[in-house]
Amino acid sequence: MFGGVDLPATTPTFDEMLADGSAIRAPYEKYCDWIHGEDPGRLLIKTTEAETIFRRTGITFNVYGDDQADERLIPFDIVPRIISGREWQRLSRGIDQRVRAINAFLYDIYHRQEILKAGRIPEALIAKNAAYLPQMQGVEPPGRVYTHIVGIDIVRTGEDEFYVLEDNARTPSGVSYMLENRETMLHMFPELFSRIPVRRVNTYPQQLRRSLAACAPRASEKPTVAVLTPGVYNSAYFEHSFLADEMGAPLVEGHDLRVVDGRLAMRTTQDYQPIDVLYRRVDDEFLDPLNFEPTSQLGIPGIFDVYRAGNLTIANAPGTGISDDKAVYSYMPEIVEFYTGEQPILKNVPTWRCAEPDSLAYVLDHLEELVVKEVHGSGGYGMLVGPASTKKERKKFAAKLSATPDNYIAQPTLALSSVPILTESGLAPRHVDLRPFVLVSPESIHITPGGLTRVALEEGSLVVNSSQGGGTKDTWVLEDY
């Protein structure tokens, strides 16, 4: 049945809609009252309608390394994930604390390195880290902001149990899907939003522009903000063009830009015009062929010199990727405490650092129980989900792990919470995570109420990444509760 009562009376994981396998939790009550009165056939038709909307809008992505390289739709489930206002308030406090700590950590690492001197994290973790950018040492970013846009991946395991799975402070993606998911739901189910008080997310592009403008290196009533994309063949090109359009900012590629009189300038019909803030979606190594990768065709020669001289804001700042490193992640409780003087509100997932011999030995002995990830990995690539792996896969992975243990961390297989998705036979539980989006300026931290819920569409699967077959949902944060 569409009210969710077709689910088993007891589930091995926390069900966000059903408190004990039968009673509906308060955040879902009004939604369940509505869905009980809906025709199941109509809802399945709405699923097809949503796919048509996404296809017409052009919301697609490419999968890196896919031989067919076709553009794909990310599957969208029309049953929203609903979070109470009380739950969101606690999450927001934890996210705010963590983002402040990450920004302080980055400033310290590229300046006095007090956390290393205090012995709270090993020096080798920074000095030998591929994401550490020596060229940023001593550079003062405008407003002391490194992480202008942050995505924090969060998983839930119980009523009040939330864990940070990973931090995304380099170039977090997915916000366009959050916005289009909401727009699609508003189009298809306007009556729901009159019944249920859901907080808005559609102001994000305006908030993003204001936040970026506040980080401009010089006072100006209207700083020029531009979005730098690698081009149409990038897997996230839709998002780049979407955000540029929504912000009213020019979308540029490297060949549209050059350094003119010590400023970064973009080509226009009226010659080259200076840029104050560049929201870049190009990785550090390709940003400037004079300072980083000399063969890069994506970047702008000399842009880093303009930045270092204080004449440009680059969002996010070069070198922020070190805070995405999963070995650094394992020290986040210490990092939060060191820079805020507080205990972390949001917990880390317990993590074994495979670079440490004792941890490596334990991980190799327990591969069938653990999730093993590359420290610089993303998108679900290069990882082993032990409980879902075969003996042959574990043997092959163990050889890679033993050869380069510094490249890996391991974590227990969490019992991720589940939320309902719509199937042809009714509602069925699937595992989810959540990526809230955070905007940082010198004056404030703004957390969009909701974020991108990614859902594992296959029964029992824990892999939610779109590149690995996952889908997305609209995330509702309620005004009450």
C-alpha cells in the first residue's frame, strides 16, 4: 500500500518514516494522510512525467570512464525525504561548527601551522599530501575565506544519530539537482506545498551570488562574478551553466579569459572587462599552466599571480582539497576541538588509517566487514564495499591495499537510515545520504534548509552515487516540529 504499511514490521535499519515499523513518525504524518488518498496509478504516471521534465530541461550527467559516454538522467524519486525543523536545527549547528573549523584549519595549514606544532595531527599528513598546495603558503585569501561553497555528506543511523561521511570543500556538486528536484515537485504536486509547511530552497542562487560578491577583493557596489567551466564535455556542465544563468553571471572557459594590467579579465563585445570573483569548477592543477600543470588547456596563464597579489577572489580557494582528504577527515574531531574549543556536534564515522601498520593489518583481516575508500576518491569509484563483495574481489583489492596503504582508509559498514521510494508495487525502503550546501562569506555562514538526498535505488544497496546507479529525492525541511 502507498501509506508504507507494506514494509516489514521490523527493519534492520532506522526507517525515517516509520518509528517502529508501523507507527508513522511526526514529520511524515501530513504527507502520509495525503498519499493514502492518492491513486497509485496516478503517482506512477507522475514518475514518468518527472522524467520527461528532467529530459526537457537537459538535466543530465556523464560518467567518467564510461565507454559509451552517453549523457544520462539521474533517476528521480517523487516521494520526498522529510526532516523536522528540530532535527534540522541540530544538524545546522553541527554543520556550521564543522565548516568554521575547516576554514580555520585551512588558514592555519597555509600560514603558521599551529595544529602541526601542537602535535594534534602528523606533519607528514600535510607535507606528503597530494592535495596540499605549497604555492598557497602565506597567501591571504580575500576575507580569509577558503571554503566559499561547501557540501557536507551526512548519514543517519537512528532517531538522533547523524554522522559526517565526508567533507566536500574543493568543488562540491549537486546543488542544481537540489533546486530542480524542488521545482519539479512544485510543478507536479502544488497541493502538497499548501498543506505542508516546507522551507524554501529556491533562493540559493541569489544567496550564492551575494555570498560570492561579499568575498570580492575590493569594495564595490556590484562586483563582477563569473563561473569558470572546463566546457561542455565536463560531467557537471549542466550545473555550471545552470548556476551561471540563475545568478545572472557570465559562464566562461579558459580561452575567454586573460590577465590584463594585473587583473583577470573576460572577453566581451566591448573588449576585455575585469572580473572580481571567479567561481571556478576547474581543478587546481589545471587552473594556471604557468604555476601548475604546464600542459593545461583549461586554465588561464598567470591567474594564480593575480590571485596571490590580492586582485581576484577564486572560489573555492586553491588548495582547499586537502580538507577533502579522507585521512585528514579521520582527524576532524581533533580539528574541530582545536579551532573552536568545542566538542564536535556531528560525529565522524570511525575510521582506520591504512597508512598505520596496525590499522592495515586489521583492515586486511576484516575486508568482508568494511568499506575501504581511496583518500582522494569520489563518486563511489575505487572503493570496496566488503559485505557486497566476492572473495575474488577482496583478494584483488587486498593486493592494491597492501601495495599502497597510504592511499586508503577503511570504515565500518553503517546501517544507513532508509526512506520510502515509489515502486510499481508501492512504497519500499531504500538507503540514503544527505548533502547540505553551505555558503561562506566573511560575515556569515548560510546553510540551505535541505540539500541533496541521494538514494540507493537497488534493494539493500548502500551506494547512493549517481555514477553508480543511485538516484535523488527532494528534501523537505519543515517549518514546525
